[in-house]
Amino acid sequence: MIRALIIDDEQHAREELEHLIAETGAFEVLGSCANAIDALRRIRTEKPELLFLDIEMPVLNGFELLAMIEDELMPHVVFVTAYNEHALKAFEEKTLDYLLKPVSPERLLKTVNKVREAIRRGELPRYQVESLRHVPCQFANRIKLVPVADVEYVFSDLTGIHLVTAEGQFFTELTLKVLEERTSLLRCQRQYLVNSEMIDEIRLLDNGLAEIKTRLGNTLPVSRRYLRQLKVHLDL
Amino acid sequence: MSLIFQLFQQTAVIIVIAYLFSKSPAMDCLSGGRLQRRQWLLLYIVFSSFSILGTYTGLPIQGAIANTRAIGAVLAGLIGGPILGLSVGLTAGLHRFSLGGFTAFSCGVSTTVEGLIGGLVYLYLVRRKKPEQLFHPFVAFSATLIAEVLQMSIILLLARPFGDAVALVKVIAVPMICANSIGAALFISMVRDQKRVRDKVGARFSAKAFSVADRTLGILSRGFSPETAREMAEVIRQETGVGAVAITDREEILAFSGIGDDHHHAGNPVVTKWSRQALRENKVVFVDGYDEHFQCPLSNNCPLGSALVVPLQLDQDVVGTISLYEPKTKLFLNINRSFGEGLATIFSHQLLRSRFEEQKSLLNQSELKLLQAQVNPHFLFNTLNTIMAVVRKDADQARELLLQLSNFFRTNLKREGNLVTLREELAHIGSYLEIEKARFGERLTVDQEIDPMLLDLKIPIFTLQPLIENAIKHGIADLLDQGQIWVRAYRQQGVVVIEVEDNAGSYCKPIDGQGLGMRLVDQRIKNVYGSEFGLTVDCEPQQKTLVQVKLPLRDDK
């Protein structure tokens, strides 16, 4: 049984797909998600092998969701879409397969075979993900997209990952690692990323450590390990 | 006393010559303002001749000559400035000097001085910014009077023996002062009248040209067709007063108006060799009626005798001709000839313009079609997918959805024309909204508040659909929680407001930055009702997007 997660913002579409998938008998459906943020949580907790992923979803579309998933958690992906133009793009992204809505059971069987084959060969899903221009943050009952350029720094604590901007702090589901890899933010300490555009000065301390003073007046720690990388990045 | 009459006779001769001169092209120099070298030279020769002629036609008297030499010199200064006055005065003075007599020297000097006086008056008036006064007869009269008085003084001062000079001046002073002053005044008044006539003709001609252009361009902007051609031919004939006007395309006569319309009919093929030549060679063909006679190919009794055929161009191609005809009994005026040519140029520009407009409107239409085609596949497949899911649980709802879908596509496909009632437009988007409500489930609610008085209001077709689609696509579909759409129609200060509001507020752009569909709706309304109507977008990010359509409340709804 292939452990699969369905992601689609439309209830009817999710139900229909659940139904069709159940009929093949090849999948264990871990759940259905109505949006990308919910999906990201479920991927982290359930670690599915396969996503049935709708492309057009509110706030964050399917491609953007892929860009938010850490490499080691990346499942195989089958896009499910009503749009042909995106189907082409999905193909370029080297997705495993794509299905057009409304989905026919016969076509779904082909997908099942493809997925089984890929898993049997032990292929690791590697999608060419786009870099993130916005960081999705939880904000009241909405998802706020914070432009990377607006971010001053990011830090993690016991409660999770926080973005600091001139407007205030925002909580994000993304990990520091994803943010470091998929945005222009630079790591300056194990728990901190900084936007190099926001650095006002770097003060070198006695013990090989350093401090960053940001343009907004905040002070961030710089560890010995990341100071070197930071210098390389900033051509110091 | 007889001397004064004799001098007037001399003056009359000069005036006659001046009259002929005023009819000649050299007259153009006298329009006032700065002179070019050639004009200056021409005036110098003309006025020197006048002046010398004044000496020759003079009457020998007491060893001197009573004359009208002063007119040429003073007027040269008055019209051409001090240098011209001095030059003419000196030339005529030297000439007088060469003739001898006891006043030879004094007359030579005085003529030069007279030219200078004309020039000084010129300088005075130009500096006082009153150059138009130069052509005033009174100014010419006064200047010549002063000049002649001065001449008499110079004769008394320079001519010897003094006794002879006094005797001479006694006899010639009054006649010469009178004759010269009046002569100069007459001359200048003639020049002035001639100038006025020319200005008036020019003004009338321009007024006529503008009037024709104004009347015909409006007609032509409706396109180049037999109907507009007929109206245009009529206007051109009325305004120019030519015998007949014909407008053709490349093949046949579109319109004919005027003499000979008993056998020249719209719909006849273009047969005359001149029209064919104009069409073929893209050039103006003129049959003047003298060297070449217009030969009507249809009737030997045709009264038309001369013709001007001007090609009409569109881009580089000749698309037709405009022909002006005069009957055999009438001269083809040059004025009408240049007029016809100018008119054809204007028309060619207008044709290019209306083709541009036409293509623009075609483009608009195809954009509209494209828009319909673009939106529908997405909508269709998503709807089919929804129905497939619904059919498993609720066959009745599925059937209902299929009905709505058929309704939507049927009205979408058969919609034609430009205006529909608000009721029809609401029914159309109603089907669309029902389907979307099923698709989004609890995520979408729609409220309508429509003033029932407005249901029969005619509005441009497809006004609401792009607004609703936008609210769904960029609003509700992008919202994680409950989406709400309001559709309202009400009257406000004599204006009809139809608005679509959503609670997403995720598409905050002014109308120019909106999608093609919204811009087209705005453009079409502005085209039909004027720029005070159309679309406005009001947006509070994350709160609401409100799109308002303003339309006139018309009585003929």
C-alpha cells in the first residue's frame, strides 16, 4: 500500500479523488488537506510517500508548497489539475505524473503503476523547486505572505520559527534549513538567519564570536562557525 | 491755376501705371514687413522708374520742371524704409541733376531728401509698433506734403540766382505740393484696397476649406461606403459650387451629384480614361477644358467640359477617386483645383484613421471572444469534476448543476448584440454563481440586493460576468476562510451603480492594472456613455474589493 496524501482546496474534488483512489486498492490515504499550510504539517507528521496535489489553491499553489518542503521529506508528487497549461509546466518540473480533472479510473491505474515502479526502484523524488520570494506565515486566521526582502532576521525557539520584520514578528511553518536553502537569507548562528541587506554593522568580539547590528537596531549573535561563511558571502 | 490741372494729369498717368502694377505679382512685396533682397531690388527699380517718369512727364517752366517726381521717392521710403527711400531719391535726384537747368542741383538734393523723409516716417511708425499705418493714405499725404514743402525751401536755399528761385517757387509751390501729396495718397489707397481684396479672398477660401473639411470628415468617419460617399459628394458640390462631384472606389461610381446626373449614376463602372489614369498612376489628373476636353463616354450631350480627378489613398494603395466637374460653359477655377487636391489629402488621412479605428474595434471584439474562450475551459472542467463528485451522493443536485451548466453555456454562446437587460445579465451570472457555490461549498455565499426598478435597464453585454469571475478567481478562490460576494444594483444621484464586492481584498489594483476582462468592460462603457461612467475599484487589503460600474440612468430603458 502506498501512503498517500490528497491536497485540494475543493471539497468535492477531494472526495471524488478519495473515492477513485480507494477503488484502486493501491493506496492508504493518510488524509485530505484543503490548503498548503495544513498539507505541510501533515507531510511532516505523516511522512507520506506520495502527494496527489492540486495546483490552483488559495494563497499558496501546488508549486509553492513543493518549495516549502524539506528535501529529506519530499514525497513523490502527482499533480491533479483542471488546467492543461500547468500540466505542461508540471511535466517540466519532472513530476512523477499528472492527472487531469475530471479523473478517469483507467488513467489513475496508469499512475498507480508508475508510482509503484518508482518506489520499487527506490528513486528519491527530486523536484526542481523554485526559490521562495515570499515566506508564508500564520497570521490570525489567514496566511500572510511576507516578502523575503522585508525580512530582517529569522530565529527559532521552542515555540517554532519566527520572522522579524519592521511590521512585527510572524510565525512560519518553514524550517530554518528550508529558508536558508530556498531564500537569500544567510545563517549567522545555529538559531538565526539574517537578511544581508538589513545588516548595518558586524562587530567582532574577542573570543572569535561576533555580533550583527541590524538597520532596525536589533543585535544578533554570530557564531564562530558561521562568521567565516558570512564573510565569504559578503566579500569581506 | 492751369498748372495744377496739368500736374494732376501727369499724376493721373502715374496712377494708371501704379494701378497696373498693383495687379501684378510684384504687389506681393507690399504686404508690409521685412523685405528680402530680391523684393528690395524690385521695389527699388519700380519706384525709381516712377520717380524718373515723374520728371519726364513734368512741365518745363521758367527754366525748371514742375513734376511729380516726389511720389516715387517718398513712397519708396514709406514702404521700404530709409535706405530704399534714400536710394530711390538719390537715383531720381541724379537723373534730374543730369538734365540741367538752374534748379538742377537743388532738385537733385531735395529729391534725395524727400526719399529720406519717407524713410524716417517709416522708421517712426515701425518703432511705435504701428506698421499698418504705413498704408494709410493720410500718412502718405502728410509725408509727401512735408517733403514738398522742404523741397521748395531747398530750392530757395540752393538755387541761384535767388530772384529766379523765388519767382519759380511762387508759381510751382502750390500745384506741386497739392499734386504730389494727393497723388501719393491715391497711390497708397489703391495699394491698400488691393491688399484688402486679396486678404478677403484668402479668408473666404480658408473658411470654405474648413467648412468642407468639418462637414465631410464627420461623414467619412462612419466609413467609406456608397451612403457616406453620397453625402460627401453633396457637401463638396454645395461648398465649392462646381458643376458636379463624383466619388468612386476602384471599380465603380459610389456617388454622383450635380449636372449630368441623368446619365452619371452611382453603380456605373469607372470608365473615363482620366479616372483610370488617376487610379492606375496614383496622381492628380486635370482636364482643363481648353487644351483637352472632358469627353463623357456615356452621352454626347453631356454638359460637362472639364474635370479634376484626385486619387484617394489608404496607406500606399489607391482606394478610389474624388472628381470635380465643371460644365462646358464654365471655367474650372484654379481655386477649386487646389481645393480638390487638398481635400483628397485630408480624406486619405481620415480613411487611414477610420481603418485604424475599425481594426481597433475588431481587436476589441476578438479580445472579447478570446476572453470567453479563455475562461470557459477552466470553469468547465472544474464544474464537471464537481458534478462527478456530487453525483455519487446526490443525484438531484447533480442534475440541477448540469442544468445550470447548460444554461450558462447556452446563453454564453448565443449572446449577441451590445445591450441586454440587467435581468438577463443577472440570470446569466446566476447560473455561474450557483455552480461556483456548489464547487466551493460552504466557503462561498452570495448576496444580491437589486433595485427592482432597474431590472429592465439596458446595460452592455458581459458587464457583470468578468467582475464576478474576478471576485471568484482572485477573491474567494484565494481565501482560506469564508468567502462572501455581494452583488448590488441601486440608483444614486441620477446614476445607476452596479457593484460586486468580495471580502477577500486580495486584488488591489486600479482599473489600468486589472485584467483584460475588467479593462474591456470599462473601455466599452466609456466608449458608449462617456468617460464619467465606467469601472472603479475600491480595495482594502485583506478586507474587501469593491468594483463599481457606473451607468447613466436613461429614460428610454
